[in-house]
Amino acid sequence: MIGKTISHYKIIEKLGAGGMGVVYKAQDIKLDRFVALKFLPPHLTTSEEEKQRFIHEAKAASSLDHNNICNIYEIDETEDGQLFISMACYEGDTLDNKIKDKPLPIDEANDISIQIAQGLAKAHEKEIVHRDIKPANIMLTADRVVKILDFGLAKLSTQTKLTKESTTLGTVSYMSPEQAKGEEVDYRTDIWSIGVILYEMLTGQLPFKGEYESAVIYSILNDTQEPVTGLRTGMPMELERIINKCLQKNPANRYQHVDELIVDLRSMKRESESASIPTKIEYPSKHSKPIKMSVAVLSILILIVAGYFILIQPSGKSISGWENSIAVLPFDDLSPEGDQEWFCDGMTEQIITNLSKIKRLKVIGRTSIMKFKNTNKTLPEIGQELNVSHILEGSIRKHEDNIRVTAQLISSEDGSHLWADDFDRKLDDIFIVQDDISEEIATILLATLSPQEQNAIKTNRPSNTEAYEYYMQGRYYHYNKFFSSNMKEDFLSSERMFKQAIKLDPNFSDSYASLADLYNSCYFKLPDTVSEKSDYMQLQEAYIDSASQLNPNSAEVFYAKGVIHQAKNEDGEAFSSFKNAIKINPNNDYYYFGFGMFLHFKGLNNLALKCLTKAIELNPLNSLYYRYRGFWHIYLRKYDDAERDLTKALEIDDNYINHTAYWIFLINLKKYEEAEKLLIQMETNHPDEIWNDEYALLYAVNGQKENALNTFKSGFDLDAVWFYSILGMKDEAISILQDRIERNKKTNSSSYLFLKNNAIYDSLRSDPRFHEILAKHKEIYEENLKKYGDIDI
């Protein structure tokens, strides 16, 4: 094989061989990287059964994506029908080579075990059992990262069992008792194998031994391992307890989930690290050379030490700077058919909603959370990006009316597990599960909850579980589909789900409120005529009235009322409704955004900025918030802040709207050459968009008045005022601004700060008419400031 090219892989050298295949190092000619190719032995190719096991291995392993699992690139077949897998090739050594000479340091053995367990936790989450965990299948890279190799005996728990013999393959010394007896195995067989490996790393010998295979199996089934504390001095009793729990003969007496093992191993690691810090001063003996020190020098040393502990030592807060902060990642769908994404998203959203009602917590909003669906990022990376100290992740397996919810709370700073639990319940108990998880998490983060907080985080429950399922599907189609697609079929799907939920449970207020919110989204997205908009506004009002009658103190109801009042120019009612929504649910970023938009239209951009900053704190990966805040910084001539926000919006979402926003920023700064280059780039990246007005503005700033006038198409007042201002056509610009004054009075909206600070209007400032307009806007602005100046957020 050496020197041959198979597919796009050039074979370089043989790395090893095992019962399930031969492995070669090869060069991927297409991607110019080294890979490991594993071939099924030719004499086994004739067995369709072995071939199917090999295919199952590849499919199982390729579905896993974790730092502690070997990456699988592809499965392919040679021209003569020989199957092979292409996988990552790592520089390093296998664990069996590392431990063959002497035991490992306790801390190193513990760290390796944690990494093995983390990789298996990912596999178990996908319902994959490795069944052949042994030192030869554990690679230690040069960077001390563990990589689990060879899911050669991996079996999807949903797959049909291939053979009776397949359950007794693998290296005998690391087999669990149930595996050695040829019985059906589950995740707990991998936990046994970790126990054996940890025992061997610490003692240099196996817990169950024999001179031949049947003797080893007899020892596994009948003998009790010699205590590790008797084989090595300085061995912590807690570590012996962990090993003994892994090596229980009865699977029911072992750790039931590998996450529980991770929690204990990490706890051991923290205790070890704490113990390594000196806790007392060693005084010199009477034989030591005396040390003379003046009082002044001693005082200085005391101050230095005190300063260290006050200024240098960690404060106990995490990387986020807010200890009680949490991100609830999207729950994974582990259901057999993989068709419960809406249910998982509903669970995620409900737990976020429950926790967000506690003012003492910082809870990240759903828009930012959903960006980490199926992510490859590590938990510390996610924690850093979201600026939180804790992360909740979990999975749901739903089959008929049975559900299994797995949840775990993790420190984003070091990845340590703080809490984990499984909930095997009937579907009717879903509300209890949501409440249990929410209360458990809140209690861990806050130590104690007041009776009011305990009551606040309870799920608002319908009386009918089927109605709740339709309700969650309605929200899924609204927020996950229609909100971004603007497609009428997604709107209709959401509407149909909500109406069915209301039909099944006419007393569940959230269904009415969510349907009203859907009509609100539709009001701004779909209607082509004033009549259609009016129809959607009436529907919105009708359903929010129904929700209000059922649950008048709902934050969702108050927010929806605020939006309706704002659309009808009922400012006092809108202001009060927005404030009530935030008071009830102080962690909902969208409420702050909506409140900020209301204040913006009243001309109170300083207050609006305060709302947007709070929204970004709660939902730091929503580009819409950064884009608006960037514009509002422009209105106040805070150009450095504007550039920071508009750049961040582009980093999050590189779409044409955010590019256009940055282009407007460049125009405001009169950076016309940069603006022209960006416009050319925008036109190339988004050829379907029309850029007439942007080119007209560039013609204007370059003094090409005729081209500018011929190109400009916009009927939007603001664009027209900018355009005429740049061209120096003061009469046209002033006329538009004068016409808008009457509309401003009717809606109590003010552009005072915008007109006062925006550089676009510099050419109009010498005109007395402009100052009259500015004075009228100032009058409305000051009235609004007096009415709405106290937002207390």
C-alpha cells in the first residue's frame, strides 16, 4: 500500500493494525493535509455483517464533533470494494505507551480521565456507546489534549444489534461484567472502562488480571479490585471512592451518567489545586540563621501581601464580571425521528422566560442563544462571547407521550460541571420539569430565592398539554421562520398553530398574546395596502384584549399593548405599558428594544441609548441592536461609538442592511472615497439590490449635480433632505422639513437632537428657516423629556 494513491489520498506509512482494521498515514492531495486512513481487512470484506459494522462505525463517529474525539472526515470505498475511513492524524502517543513504564502523577491521571469522560459525554448525548475504551484507543497529543480513537465497536442504540458475538469484542481487561457476559450494554459500560483506565494510570497495574482470557473474565465477574490507596501512597480517599463507584459489578450501582463522573473528577481537581497553595507560614527552626527585620520593613511587607490579596487575588466573579449570569443554550433534539426541534426550542425559550423574571439574574436572550445552535465553539468561548459566567445545556428525547430531559449547569470559565440531572417523565409533566430546572438553576446561582421569586419563575401553564404543543409550534414558526423569512406560508403556519392552541385551551392567555404579537409582526412585514394594515391592527387589538382579560398582569400582554398604543399615538398608555412589561420581566431584551424605539421617536435619543445598551447586555449577538445604537450615536455626534457599534453589527451579520448603515456613517463623516469603495463592494456582493440613491448621493458629494438628480429615486423624506442638503439645494430641503413639522406635532415626535448634531445638515445651518424648524423640534423634545425623562431601568 505504501506509495499508492487511493481516491485523493497518497499512502505514506503504516501506523498500526487491530481487529477491525489497518491504519495508514496518508496525505490528502486535495486539501494538503495528513490524515489517517483505516481499512477493513480484506479477508473480512466478504462478510456483509462485518462490512455493515464498519459502516455503522463510520456513521456513528462522523456524527460526533468534540475536542476530545478524533475527527472523521469521510467514508469511502476503493475500486476493488475495500471500505476505508479518513480521519484526523494527530502528533502524539497513545495512552498505553505512556503508562507502560510507570504510573502517572495523580493530577495528570485525573485530567486525562476528565477529558475522556467529556468526549464520551458528547457520544452518549448522541446515543452512541463506544464499548472499546482502552489505553490503546486514547491518543495524547503534543498539546496534552485527549483524543478518543476508533469507535470500532460503537453502536447506535437505535440500530438493530448486528451479532451476538459483537458484544464481546474488544480488549478483555477493560470490559465491563455485562459486556464480558455478552449481555446488552449501555453508557455505563464506558464508565466501567474509564474506572479501569484510571486505576491503571494511578497504580501501574490492572484491577482484574489473569494469565489467559477466561481467567481475566472470571476476575472481572467475581473479584474485588485491590484498593488504590493500598498500592500507592498519597492517594486521596475521594479518588478511591470514584474508582470504586465506576467498578461496581452491577451497572445500577455505578455512575448512571458520565456527567456525574465529570462533576466528581472536577471536584477532585479543584480540591487538589486548592491543597497545592500554601496555607501557613513555615517559621525557621532554632538552628536556622536568624532573620533581622525592622518594623518599617515588616510593615511594608504586610502592606504588599495585603495589597496582593485585595487587588490581585480573584474576586470570585467569573469572566463575565456578573456572577449571576447565565446563557441557556438550545436544547438538542435526541428524539428517534429527529423531528422535535420546535419542542426543544420551546423548552429552551420557556426556561429563559422563567429565569428572566428574576431581576437579580442576567439572562441572555433567545436571538443570541440561537446563534450557538449546532456550534463547534467551546463553552468557555461561548461564555466569553456572551459575557456570562454560567451556561445551561441539555437535550430532550421525546417519543409519543414520554420525554427525557437532560440538563447540566456548567461554569463557562473552566468548563466545570456545577449541577446535572435527568428527568424521565410523561409529557403531561413537562411544566413541572421546566419549573424544576428553572428553580434548581436559580437557587444554585442565587443561593436562596424569595417566595416572590419562586412564584415568578413558575411556568404559565395551560390546562391542556396538546394545546401547549401547538402553542410552542406557533412560536417556532413565528420566531424561527417568519421573523427572518417574511414568507406568508410561515405566517400562516404560525397562525394555524396558535388558533388550534386556543381552540384546545381557550383559557391560556399566552396563546392569545403570542397570536397578537404575530399579527404585529405581520402588520410591519406583509400588508401592501392601508386597508390590510388596518385589518391586522384590529386582529392584534382583539387578541391582546382577550389575553388581557385572562391574565392582566402578563409582561407579554403589557408589551403588546405598548406596541399597539404607540401605533395609535397613545403615548402615555404606551409608555406605561412598556415600563410595566420591563418591571415584570426585567431580562427581556426585546422589551428594552421596543421601549428604546418609542423613546427614539419622541426624540429622546440619550434615553433610547440607555435602553439599547441594556438590550445588548442581555442579547449581545443581535446585530439589529448594534445597528440602531450606532445610528443614535451618529445623531449625538459620538462617531467613535458609532463606528464601534456599526462595525460590531457587521461582524455579527454581514448583510446588505448593515453594510448600508456603515456606508451612511461614512457619508456623515464626509469620507466619500471610502464610501464609494464600500458601495462598489456592496453592489458586487448584493447584485439584486438597487443602489440608485446611494450613487445619487455620491454624485452629489462629487459635484455631479445633473447625474445626481437623474439618478435619485427615493420618495423617503429623510433621504431627500440629505440629498438636497449635499447638493446645496436649500429651498427643497427646507420645504420638506417644514412639511414634516405638522406630522411631528400630531405624533409628538421630535428630530431635535438629530437636526442639531447631524453633519449632513451643516449646509443648512446658516438659513434662519432651519433654526425656526430646529426650535419647533426642540419644543416637542423638551415636552417629551418632561413627560418621559424617568425610565428607571
